[in-house]
Amino acid sequence: MEQKTSIFPYQIEDGLAVVTFDVKGEAVNTWTDEALIDFGETIRSLEKEKDVIKGIIFISGKPSNFHAGANLKTITDPNDSEGTDKVISRLHRDFFRMENLGIPTLAAINGACMGGGYELALAMTARMATDSPRTLIGLPECNVGLFPGGGGTQRLPRLIGYQAIELILKGKTLPPAKALELGMIDRVVPEKDDLLVRAKEFVLELIEGKVQLKRTRHDFSDLDSIIDLARQTVLKATRGRELPSHTLVLKSIHEGLKAPLEEALAIERKYFLDVANTPEAKGSINTFFLKTYTDKPAGMISKGFEPKPLKKIAMLGFGTMGRGIIIDILRRMQVPVVVKDLPEAIGPGQEFIRKVLQGMADKGRLKGSVDSLCDLIKPVSEWTDDFKDVDLVIEAVFEDPALKAEVYKELCNTVRDDCLIASNTSSIPVTELAKNVTKPGRFCGAHFFSPVWMMQLLEVIRGEETVEDTINNLLNFCAAVKKRPVVCNDYPGFVVNAMLFPYFVKTYEILESGVPIEKIDEAMTGFGFPVGPIRLTDEVGIDVIHFVFTKSLGQRAPQTIENVVKAGRLGRKKSGKGFFLEDGSVDPEVLPLIPAKAKPKDYTVNELRDMLFLPFVEVGKELLEKGIVTDPRSIDTGAIWGIGFPADKGGPMKWADLTGLSRKLYGSDFY
């Protein structure tokens, strides 16, 4: 007997119904509109045939994916809040009906089983999973600004107790062995075994009473205190910010676990709809889509292009940036690296790289031995024959156009004509630098962020003469070193610094109007930045900010920056003195260097945030209008992974859309 639907067909054999589901045309199974409808029809059909069915197995038709959960575009369509309600209502209704069929149901899990996919499994009698590296199980919704809305906030705590709260808040996904240990699944199957065969055996054991599932009736008498402790832990992690997803998921769990399941699901639905309608949820999901878009730089390469093999790389400069770039090349690519600098720079550079690599090895995060990777470094102080077979040269010398020009002339006399050349300049125009490169079509900017091995972003800058093959080859390099690329045309400050320095200008304008340092920084950390703009200045190096203003951008630095640098205060990490003391408080000795007005305006926190946020949007609009980038996603990617713009805001361009600022200023949205 067979019942056909496009996504959830099933067959009945010897009293067992096997539902083999598959969202056709998609890499993974998700809850599309069609899938929701078909699942409901399948449950209704199974209800009619439950007299002849002894047990039901749900198994994926995709070889390496069980179910990835909800379709995020469906859940948070800004123009269809009723659609979101419909999705959640369908999931609740049909999961509840499946749960009450009165016959054993089993989720046979292969590959990722997350979010609404695991909530499907939670509504079944039992769960088993293939012991594979591809199998991950959990509820990651809080990581994208939502929370589990298909029953997860109620069924998981009832299944495994209080430990479910941390799993949900942190959005943890676990391998099969750990999920089994916690009671999230009931059995693990070796990867080599036939999952369906083992699933049929398990269901028969359940039917015949040969196996008793471990089901504890959990005591939630301490729920009030546990929820309060979880709330305090979250606030500590978010530095006092109350994120809607975390605040409301705790309310859902707290209130729901005090009610029968059917009532609890109604509570979950109410709070989920509240969260889904927040701009923070929509911003977080935009960040998720940006991450997905930039996760695989190779996918951004022109169709049909064959990248140049990168078998050997050269680094010019063994300072902070050069060392960091080499670390990433070694750990990601494991190819020889020639590094050129003055003799006195060689030893400290090698020692630093070895120390960082050893730290990675100690944490189990390094492939290959530290010694074998360090042996790939060939340090030189002259233009030796080691450069003749180099495929890519990255220049990371001091930010001085004259020095770089001299280096390029010598370099071009040494490397092959087809050797790619990239500058790690942070602000010097790439087109100007290219004038000193023979065959300038092979030259581009490659702006890394510090510390390189921790920062994911890499700006790839196209000069006026840069050919598309060069950009494609640099995207291939991005993929090799696992960087998240933003490709842009040449422009003062490129994308990230083009936004960052107007932000600094406005910061010091506000500071010099008499607003305290602490109030400015706290306004932006409260918005979601990891550090405020003045502390960021201190950490980057106050002299670096001064240099970029005066030399790279050709502008006058804010008076406070001028005064502080002249006083020898270059940043606490650089000279021991900056704006802050070691304990994080403002250094009182810096206050006389700030030319503040006698009668400062008392701005509110929201007024400060609005003033400091506006430069991001204004610069972003300019970058789009001038064709420096063609997509607002590039701007938001740069802001999130280059500056630390809060992920729950989705980037400055998305946040301007979500708050209505785009339409207020320009009459339309950026997205």
C-alpha cells in the first residue's frame, strides 16, 4: 500500500509505515510551505490507517541530511507576519497529532537534525542517529535571533530536564554520542550500518516491549531560581543587553513548564511571534544570510574561471600584519612562504609565529606539527632566487607610499610576470600604488584585519587597472585561507575604514562638545558593539588613527587625537598610555587634552546612538552610489566582520531598513 505526496510519501510493509521525506531541488530538507502542507496531509492519512499500522519510521531521502528546520525566509518575511503564525500553528498542530497517534514513532536521523527538524523528532516516541561526523543534533535558533518555536522550548526540557535551558540559550548542536549521553536521542547506529534496517529493528523492539526508553518525570520545583540564574548568566554574556530572543525564550520555558503541554505550546507560539516580529530577529537572520553568502569565497569566482595554483607565497614585511598573514597561510594552506625583512626582524617574527601556532596546537586546532609548519618559512633579507617561482606576493610593509613604491620596483625585477601582487594597505589608494608595478593588471589590494588569525574579513580591492582574473585569483586565496571576502573598487578607506573614520570624526566631535568618554562608549556597547569608539581608538593605536587621518586620507585629525599623540600617548598597549588605565577606567591625565566646551549638551543615550550610527549609513549610501560596491550585503559584511557591528542588527544598511531610517532619509530601502 502506498500513499504519495511530493515530499512525505510513505509505504506500509508488515505493519510498519516508512515515511521517506525529501524536499526536492533543495540541498537540505526545510519546512517550506509545501512541506508543511504535505506533512499535515501525511499525518491525516496515517491517522486513518493507524489500525493497520503498528509503528512509523521517519527517515530522510537525502543521504547526508535529516532536516535543517524552518525556512528562515518564510519565518521572518517582513510583509507576512500572518504567514509566520500559520507556520508555527501548523507545526504545533501536526506535531501534537503525530505525538498522539497511539503507536510508536521513530526518527531515524542521518546528518544534520536541527531546529524545526529536531522538533519534529522530539514529537516522536524515540530517536536514533547515525554515528557520523555529519550528524549534528540540537536547537540553534537563538543564534539567529529567534528561539525554538515548534515545541522545542517545551518538549526538550520535559525530555532531559534543566540542562535543556543552556542548550537552547546557547543554540548548541551536539554530535550523536553527546546527544545520547544527555538523553536527546535513544540510540546511536554505526555509520556503516543500514540505518533503515536498524530503525525497523528498533521499532519492532518498541512494539514488542523488548526495550524500555529512559523517560524521567523531571522535578521543576526549582524552576523560578533556575530561570533567574539563566537570565543573569545571559545578561553577563551580553554585557547587560536584553536580546529579545533570549529574554522571551526564558519566559516561554518558565511559563510553559508550569502548564500542560497543549497550553504550553500556546505560550511558546505567543512569545515566538513576538520575537519573530522584532527588528533584532530580522537583523540576526540577515547576518546569518550574509555568513552563508560569504562562507564559500570560491562560489563568488566568475563561472568557468580556473584559479591559478598557489604553491608558493612570499610576504614582504615581518611585522604585526606580516606575521599574522603568514600564520594563516601556514595553518590553512601549508605551503612554503618566503618572507623578506631586515635581519633584526627575522628572529622575533619566527618566535612570534611559533608561539601562536603552538597555542593553536595545544588547543587541538592545528593540522600538522608546529615544527613542520615553521620549517615552511624561508626568511631572507635580500632579493634572492627564492622569489623566482613565487605565485603570490603579499606586501605588508609600513604604510608609506614612497617606501611601497621602492619595494614594488625591486620586486617586479625579481618575480615572474605572471606572479600576483597584493598590498595589505589599509587606506592608500590601490590605483596609485599600482603605478609602480609592471603589468599592473596583476595587482590589487588585500586588506587583512588584526589579529589576522582571529579576524575573518579580507577586503579585496580592485584598482583601475586590476583585471578580473586577479580578483578571481584573490577570491581563490580567500577560500584557501578561509577568509570572508568583501570585493570593492578603489576608494579612500575602501569599505570598512571608509565607514570607520567618519564614525571616529563624529565620536570626537561629540567628545569635544563635553560628553564624557564613558557615556559615549557605553552608548555604543549598549547598542551591541564589543567596544566603544574611544576604546577602539586606544586599542588600534591612537597614532595609527592619526596617521590614517593625516597621511592616508589627507584630512585633519580631530583635535583630541592631535593633542593626545603630541603628548606621547599612543595607546595603552603601544606606549603604556592612552585614554584608559589598565583597569579599564578613563585615565584622568588624558582629560586636560580634550578641548571640551564649558557647557556640554546633555544628550540621551538614544541621541548619541543615532548620531554615531548615521555616518555608517551615509557612507554606505555613497559607496553604493559611486559603484564602489554594488550590493548592500558587502557593506554589512564589512561592518559586522571588520568593525564588530552588532550581529543582531544585521549590518548598518539592513538596520537602517529595519528602523525606517532608509526610507526617511532616501525614500527607499537598501535591500
